[in-house]
Amino acid sequence: MWQFSQKGMGKLLALALAVSLIFGSGAFLQPSSAGAEPVSVVPGMVEVDNVALSNNNRDVTISFKTSLSDSTYLDKDLLEGIEIKRTGEGHYNWLSSQGNYEFDEGKLILHLNNPLSGNTNLIRIANDYLADPSGNPLSLSSANPIVVSALELDEFYIVSNVVSDGGHTITLNLSQPAVLRDSVDLKNSITTSDGPLASEDTAELSASGEQVIIHLDEPLPWSTGVYVNSSVLQSPHGPVGSLSTYVNLRPVGERRSLDVFAEQDRDLYVLEIDSAGIYNNLADLDALKAAITVYKDSVVFDGDFEIVTMFSSYDGGYFKLKFASELPMGYYRLSFPANSLKNVSGIGTTRELITWSGYVGTGPQYQGAEVSQNSSGQTVASLVFDRPIDTWYTEENNPGALKRSITYSLKVGEDWIPHNLGAEDSVVFEDNKLVVTFGKKLNGTFLKIKVDSRTIVDPWNLITIDEAIETAALAIESKGSPTYGGAEFDNNNHDVIFKFDEPVQAAPNVDLHRAFTYAANDNALAALDSDATVSFEDNKVILHFPNALIENHYKFSIAAGTLADLSGNVLEEEITVTELKPADLDLAHPEIAKLEASSDLELGKSIIYITFNETIVDNTVVNGVSHLKDYIEVSTDGGNTFSGIGANEWVRLEGNYIVFSYRAGVDSDYRVKVKANAVKDLFGNVATKDLTAIGEAKGNNYLQGNIYTDAETVLTTFSDSQWGSNVYRVLIKKGNEATRPLSEDKYEVVNNTVVIKQGVFSEGERYSIQVYSYGYENRNTDGSHDAISHHETYYMTDPSVLSSSGGIIVTANVIANPNARSNFETVVFQLMKDNQPVANTAVYTYLYAGKVSAYFNVSNPSDYTVKAFVLDDYSGAVDNVGLNLATVVSEEEFDILYLNSRR
């Protein structure tokens, strides 16, 4: 059994929230230095046994002399308990900003987004962030960081970027030299988050091959991603797809001041949330420390501090100042001289930066609580504080966390019963109050509410309440017995509903059949018939009669002492209802209100929705089996002919609609017929006639298919049978060039498929295609796409064969090229004997990445081998499987492709 954890960094204020939450508990081990005394650690030790690197220096496996488990037992996130200082870096960064981890057989494995390099990679783990299998906290036996040496790799990626010449030049520094492939235009292989480069822009590879240099006619926007299609470059171990980097032209603090907030009385955090990143631009952290001026209440503060953590990413950045002693209460600001900080693209600050003020002091003070009832009869509890309050938790960054942090206990009799907040309960912050509204009136005499630590914050000064808050026992207000609110007929006059102001129940020791009496017209009241029933639903009492009540009017009586609320308060007055007339009956059968369809070629079908004007019931069930599929027909010729939907389709009935699949697909207008006696409403009214409706198809009518350089390009689309015969023009647009028509000898139309001949498209270029057909809207590709080799559509490993006396089980890992258009494909395993194909097994699947398996039943497995193919069109022939869309890669290459696809 292994455990897995992953966490991403949020943006803007969410980063500030994450920082405040992360540093709530656990003390990081301090880095050791020459001559320093070792830092003592707490009892409960574990000793490192071995450290190993794998996966191109991206995975670090730490073995211990005792088995470990995840720190979730300790209510701690190990992503925030591990820090890594890479070779050449001046500070530690959390694991949460650069990867994730898992436990496997007691070993801790760190999965890093980027590989380690050099001989001085340091890893430290906070005290009590590890646990033994019983959940007891553990700390490393040594206070010194774990040292990891990494062999040099020749991985190909963008190391950094530099902006110069006022934003007109961007230099991308590569991890290793590269050369440009023949007959490719580097500029056309570079895009930004806003699209291709402008026609006036240029791009070149430096003479050393270690830089891509982009010359812009107009500078980029303040911040953007830059992507280079790496297939245009030749370099060992180069990844498939795009190299990417994040470029920022806005200096730190250019648009808004840096934020400062306090934590744990001795720490100040400097936060930059304007997407520029924050980096030290001086010689080292000591130089940056000397350059910083700290102000308290607008006066220079001379407290001694160290810069202990510095973190940067395209989302922003921050660093922490830890002071030698507790900071006195007040407002703090920091000043940074010009050129002391820089952003992710190396642009330094051009002026002095002064931060906003950050407050150091006590958090909000709890004052007390009160309980009341609102007009709906719900119990409301309000916790009062000495100032306005809020919470770090939002439904966007942590769904449900606020409710999970609040619990309550009810006193029922002599017992206190604990509860969690439910979906029907709500929590809001109103100025200086935390208000909990329960979904109903609570059944108890006293209430206590507990709020977990670090839930409530002073939103103005960003100070969190670090301890849990629990109210005293609060008396639950009782407004007395339930109040009657009227009666009405329902359910086609089978039910009489009595309404109250709160949920009710039967009082103790009451015979409901004797307590309820009724009479028709002016007859005397009589007890309920034996087949009548009484039930309770929220604030309603439902009196149900098997046969509908049909007289002119009725009177009802509920004896005093029959009903009580959920707290046991008995209604001591008799309830009398007179002159209650049955409602008009609903005798109409269901009708179709709307018909709509959604079509998508990648799904290979249309999904059709039939919406009715009321809730419907399946009327075709025989012996527990529905035959609804046999009652649905579709017409695509204007209603002249209807046909069934086929045995392989699925049909679902839910509420007031029927939804079903239709693999033939619908385009433009179509009709659907629900045959007579297929459905009925909740009152048993059967639709005894055929119900027919006209729908307009709405779907994905893009041209689907990959653009190939070394094979025919096959483009398909959803349409009726006449679309292909009316095609008269095909347009091609290459990159930023003008659109041009394709000569008729370069393509042909087969049924509804446009086949563009080999040789039209060039490798490394991007194309968009548009097809005109008389009487139809133009069909085009969904944007522009790279032209690729047909072998590059998918990548797969050599099939792995497991033989047994019963046959052969074969598996292969398959992943789609992220630059390709992935449709339904067929993975074919071909059984070979003496290098001759003898049998095929095909797996038809919509596939992005995964493991595909097949089984061959043969008596002598050792006599056979297996090949694997990925096909767009499979005829079933054993000796000619068709055009193979996959390139075989090693297991290691597959793993790298898969990991790159997850970034």
C-alpha cells in the first residue's frame, strides 16, 4: 500500500492565505554551517539509511532504518514539512512548490518537477512531520540536512529567460546546445500565450546553439508564456512537444506595493502577488539583508533578523524575515533600494520600494455567543468578537473546509451528543459575528459550538486566531408548540396536507387513526378507514387515501394532544378544517416540451435529449425489464421514414426527460418519435398516442483528423449523406500566410470524408483547413494544428508478453502526442509465429494515455511473439493491418512523455 499527495500553489491573495496556513505548526530544521552547534531534536527519532536518485534525477528515494507512514495521521501536510535547497541556490524552497511525494513500503519518495543537479542538494524535514505505522510522530535523528549528489544529465529544456532592449529582445537559455533542423523556420515554431509571433518579428539560434534569440517589433504584454516547438531543434534526449518558459516585463512592485504580514510574533513575510516573481538581485542574501530597512510605526526599527526562506514562481513570490526576538505590537513596513530585487526575467527594480504596512499584535478576541430562532423556525447561533472577522477558507480554494472546522454538541436529557455541520446548515460572517444557521430547529435543551484553531482571521491586519474557541452551554430558545398553517388537497386528491411552522411528529402514545377524523359534505365526523395512512415530512402532515376523495367538500379534525414538535412540545389545541374542496384533477397525458441533441465526432455519436412537460414513468417495464429502447425511433429525412435506435445504443429515463445515444448521428433538422404507451405521468395518465417532435442538431461540426506530412490526411465531420457529394472547395492556411485554395487533384471526397493527398503539408508547420459544400455551413478545423508524421500520432512501448499454460496475456503502454488530434483509435495486437501473422486482437478505444491489454488462447505460448499497432481504420485483415500511427519508445522514454504531459 502506498500513499500519494500533490498540492499546487494558488494565485494572488490565495498565495497569502496558503503562506499563513502553511506556517501554523512544525519547526523547520535550520541548515548547518561550519563550526555551528548541531540543533537538538525532540524524542521519537528515525535514522536515514540510504538515499537514491532515479528517473533522470527527478525522483529521490529516502530509505529509513524503520518503516514510516504519511504524516496525515498527524493532521500535517508533508509537502509543507519538506524543504529543498538545490545546488547553487541561496535558500530553501518547499516541496509543495516543486513536486509531490509518496510512501512505498516505508520509503519516502520525492517526485520533483525538475531534476536535481550538482553535489550539494540539501533536503531537510521538519520535526514531527514523519510518523511510524501507528501514527506516532517522528523526527530525523540528525539535525543536519540530507545531502544528495546528482550525476550530470543532458536533459533538454529552457533554463531561464532574459529580457533586454526595452522588451524588444528575449533570450531563451537552453540546457544544452541544439541545431536547427533543415528547411524549418524557427520563428514559425515559436508562439506566446497570445498566439503566433507577428510578421515583423524574427527569431534565431545563437552560434553556440545554446540560446534562442527572439527579436520583437513590439514588446510583449507585461507577462506571457513563450513556447518553442522542440521538434524544429535537434538535441539529444529532446522532449516531444513544446519547450516553455514564463516571461515578465513588469519589475517587482511596479504596479502595486509589496505586502507585509506577520506570523508567530517573530516572522515578517514580504509578499509579491502581481505575477512578476521576486528574486534577489544582489550578491547574496547577506547583501540583501544589509540593504533592507525596517520601519515600525514609521520609525526605523533596528531589530536583528535573518532571511530564512525565499520563494518565487510566475504566480508571484515571497520571503520570510525571522527576527531574533519577539516583535513589539505595531505596524511594520520595509524599504528596498533600487536594483535590490528582480523578477523572473532578470529585470531589476529601478526605484526604491516601500511595502504596505503589516500589523503585529493580538488576533480577534472572542466576546461570547447567543442563540435565537429565525422566522422559519431554524436555530441560529452567533459568536461575537471585538472586531470584524473573516476566514481563510473559501469554497474556491478549499471546498467544505469552513463547515468541517466547526462542530457542535447538543444536550439531550443528561447527555451531550456531538454533531458535524450538514449540507442543510450554513455559516456566514457578519461584521464582528460568526453566524451558524441550522437547517432546522435543534432538538435539545442546550448547545455548545466549537471552532477549530486558525479558522478565524482579522481581515484587515491578517492576524489569525491560533487557538480553538468553544462556547459555554447556550440555552436553546423554545417558542412553544407548533402553529397550524392551513390544509390543501394534493396528489390528484389522494392526499390532504396539513402545514405547520416547524417539523412535527406524533405525540407519545397517540393512535393516529383515532386522532384524525373526517367527513364528506355535512355528514358527521368519523375515524379514518383502516387503509388510510398518516405520514410526516418536514413541517407537513400527509393524510393519504388509496381512493381519491370526490365529494363536493370535506371537513377534518385533529384531536388536541396529537402532534408535537421535535423538541417534544405538544400542540394542545384541536385543529378543525371545514369546507375543504378537492382540487381539479390532472387527467392530461405527458407531452414532449423540447427536443435537442449534442453531437461530437470524437465521441462518435449524437446524444439526444427528449424533455417532457412533467415527470414521467417508464410504462414498458415487464417482469422488471424495461423495453423503452424499442419505443423510440429517429428520422433524418424530414419525417418520411423512422427507424429504431439500434441494440447497441443506451437509453436513460430520469425525472422529466429521456436521454439516449444515437451512433448514426444527426445533422441539421431531425425528428424523434416516442411510440404510444411508452410513458405515463405520476398520476398514471398514459400517453396512448405516438409523440413526435422536431429538433435542431447542435454539435461539434469541426473537421476532425490529424494533418500528416508522410501520409494521406483524412478529415471527417458529422453531417448527412449529401454533404460530401456537394463539396466544391478546400482552403489551406499555413501559419501566418494567406489562405489559398487547394487544387482538385490534391484531394478527393469519399462519402463524407475529405482525403488530402500526401505531400501537401510540411513538417514543423501549422495549418488550418476549411471545406465548402453547397447548401451547408463551412466546416473547418478547430484552430490551426501542427503537421506531423503519422508515426508520431501515438507513442507506445514494445508489448509485454506474459505466457502461461492457458495462453498469452499481452500489454502495451500507449500515449497520444499532445500535438495530435486524438479520436477513437484501434490498438491491434498481432500474434506472430515464425515471423508470420496468424491472428489479430483489436481493442477499440478512445485513448489519451494508459495500458492496453489483450489475450490470445494458444496451447504453446513460447512458439509465438506479438506485435502492436495503433490504427485509425482497422479492416480486420490479419496480413495487412493498415497505417500504423504509433512510434515505439522505451519504457524510460514513455515515462518522460507521460510526466511531461502532466506538467
